[in-house]
Amino acid sequence: MNVTVRTSCLTLVLFLAMAGCAPRDSTPAVEVEKAHNVRALILGSRSMVRQEIEISGPVSPVRGTDLAAEEAGAVVGIVRDKGDAVAKGDLILEQERTLLAAELDAAEADLKTRDFDLQQMRRLFEAGKISRLELLQTEDEHAQAAARVRTARRRYDRAAITAPFGGVVVARFVEPGQYLLPAQKAVRVIDPDTLKLNGFLTERQVGQVAVGQACRVILGDTGSTAEGTVGFISCEADLQTGKFPVEVVIPNPRRELRSGIIGRARLTGSSVEAVAIPRDVVLSGLTGATVFVVHQGRAVRREVTLGPGRGLMIAVREGLAPGDTLIVRGQRALRDGHRVAITEWATSPDGSLPSDPKVVHGTSSGDGDGERPEREEP
């Protein structure tokens, strides 16, 4: 019995030893390359692509000013308040001017006396009873009296604030009874009938825009639009930005548009013959703008030279040709040479599908009939 047990144990040990010494399979497992799912677009033929230039900036009145006091004195009357319409010369605010009125009355009374003296002295001079020197002295005294009247009247008038042009009072910075000092701001008047958008043009854009050119202006976040005209283009670039100031004049006869908001003026610039692609497929790199195309089931990076843009579309001057398969979705996760699987074909030149949100649909600038293109098999 013991001999049998020993034999069995020996046999088990030998079996385990042989199993441990058996050769192992050292061949590594082959890793299958995973394809990246993308949406692609077959590029159409070249077409004339017209650039759309957008100028953004604050919208303000063409005429608007803060009116300040010219004389010291307390506010005794507010004739036109906030929201009131005014014509040129209308009284808006009046200051205490009792003393100024008294000075004006005294100066006018003195001038009447000087008028009588001058008339008498001229008669006497013509009769030869006084010298020319005496007449000149009388004329000088009369001139000084007339100057005192003009000064007193000007000071009296300046103790009231009047509208320098027709418009609307939009702000008041003082209260009745408040004492105003010279140069202290009192009210603000604007002319809301004409607004202007202040923006900038780049060196490349400034040659494509002309004074008098019509444009469409989008105002604020509401998307309301108005028609405008380029009213001014500076011939000197801003030293800080290197761009050229430009003003777009916006008529507002019904006063429906509001100033103080941000506007975007869209103008039509030059056009070039090029292939149009969706703007958001372009990637920025160290060497410039690039895109991905599909070739033999692989993503191939292409350097492109961009041209004018319009909406969500942009022209490509060099780097792409009609018939290329452009990757329009999923390109940001790719590297040059990655394997790709085209799971969607764009039905529009802007790279979109009918099921996409409206915000991703751009302005079509190339050819495209919306039909399913010929697929390139990955």
C-alpha cells in the first residue's frame, strides 16, 4: 500500500515538472486598428465666392452731447425734462439770474445816455464847436457802453441751457435748487433720428469698402435689422490696433432703434473663384490653416490657403480641388494617417444634414444639388 502511494506521488511530481518545462507560445496578439467615424463631403466645382465683411461696434447717435452750465447759479426751472423732445434753441434749464438781469438793465440804461451824448457831440463837431479829439473820446465811451451791454446780455443768456440741435433730452444730472458751477454737467441731449455704428476695418478689408456703400445692420441680441450706409473711413490706422476706424450711418426717422447697443454691419466685399468649404472644418496649426481629406481609407492632412468668407462658408484658394473627399465632422480627433470610417455623407455644401440644427447650416457658395455623393469606400 505504501509502495503504491509513493509511486503515485512520484508520477504526479514528474507530470508537473514536465508541464512547467513545456514551451510557451510567445507570439504577441495582433491589435486591430480602430477606425474613426467621420462625416464627409464631396467637394463641388469652383465658383465665384463673394466675401462678406462684418463690422461690429457700439451704436450711438450721430449727434449727442452733454450740456454744462456756463455761469454759476442755482437751478430755478427745468423746462424740458428727460424724455422731452426739443427743437434747436429751446430752453431746457434755467438758473437764478436776478443779478445778471439787473446788470443788463443798468448797462442798457447807460448805453441810452451814451447814445444821446454821442448825437450831441457829433452836432457840435459839425458846427465846429468841439475838436475831433473830444468827439473821439465820446465815441470811445459809447463803444465801451455798448460792449458792456453785449457782455451783460451774453452772461444773462448763458445762465440758461438751451438745445444746440433738435432731439430728445435723455438724461438730467441736477435737481431744482441745486447750485451749478461753470462747466458742471447738467443735461444730455441726443438726436435719435440718425445713428452711427463705430467699428474697424483691417488693412485687407479697407480697400474693399467705399464711402456710400449700403449694408445691413443687425442690432443687439434681438436680431432686429436696419439699412445703413458707410459714412466715413479713416485714412489713418489706429496706432493701438493697426485697424482703420469706420462709421456706418443708420437712418432712424421713426425712432424705433435704440442707441447704446452693439451692432453688426455686414457689407459685401470682393469675390474670388475658389472651392467653398464649411468654415468650422478648418484647423489652426503651427504651419497655418489645415483640413483633413480621405484617401484610401486614411485621414490626410492638407495645408490650405484661405480666401474670403461668407456666413459659415469660406473659400479655399489653394490646397483643395473639386472631387476631394473633405472630412466635415470628427476631424478634430484625427491625426495624419488615422484610419477613418465614413458613417455620414453631408447633403449640403455647408457640411450639414437635414436633421442638423439650423444654426449649423451656412450660406451655400458652391455647387451642390443635395443628392447623395458617390461614396469612397474606406
